[in-house]
Amino acid sequence: MIGLERDVVKLMPYTTEWARLFAEEEERIRSAIGEYILDIQHVGSTAIPGMAAKPILDIAVAVASFEEAFVCVAPMEHIGYEYCGENGIPRRHYFVKRNPLTTHHVHINERGSRNWENQVIFRDYMSAHPQAIEAYIALKEGLAKQFPRDREAYTNGKAQFIEHILDLARKDYPSL
């Protein structure tokens, strides 16, 4: 089961169902914009085994050019996504799928961009470090209790932890 009401913060225990749902959605996205995709990855907390998460799938799509990726907007809308522009992150095409619950976020970035790299290395670092998963779950649970209907405050509360993990991850992945 995936999906949350807009602005609601509710965490669910990790389930392998999220990987299966990602694979299904990956196929839909590839059928819509496959000719522009260089890579597609399941990212965010639902992609990290053992991680409690909001039941919303984050999907990162790498393209060659931000400007050329504007042609992806109409096909993504055709498969049920709302286009939200850059939504606060420069040179990112951001999409949300609702039915009416929010179920998917798609981030289309240029391959090699900082946002693309951050999403992938955060997932990879967390997946390899169980103690970081435990710390992140504790932080997220506290924030979810504090901000059950304020997703922006919840997200802002995680920012320092995420930046710390990205700093550690860049040491593990120095070529990025």
C-alpha cells in the first residue's frame, strides 16, 4: 500500500512491496518517455531496506539535458502525473502522482547533476550503514510526531541529517 493525503506525515515500516511497485511504475515511465531516459532509480526512504518511510515512492530519472527534457512533461501528464516545475530545486523537473492520495514523486535531472548524485549516493550510503538507518528512523519518527500535518516542517527537520550523510557518502564515493 502506498499513498498519503497532501501534507500528512505518516511513516510505515519498510516493505519489499515498495520495490515491486517501483518496478511497475518504472515500466509506465519508460513506456511514456523511455527515449529520453539515461537511467532510472528508486530513491528516497522507500528504496532503503529496513527504513521506515512515508509510503510515497521517489523515482529519479536521469536525462541528458534539462532543457530537452521539457518534452517529457506532456507524456508524464498523460500517465497521471502533475507537473510541478522545478519546485525549489533548480534544473529539476518535478512530478507528483495523486489518485487522490499522493503516491509517487518523480525527479527528472541531468545525469551527473548534484541533485541526481545526492539522491543516489544517499540511498547507497544509507543502505550500507545500518546504524545510520536507525538514527534516521529515530529522527523521522520524532519529526512525524511533532509535525503530523506539516510535511514542509518535517522535511526541513531532516535537512541537517541528510547533509551530514551526504558529506559522509561523498567520502565513500570520491569520484562524484
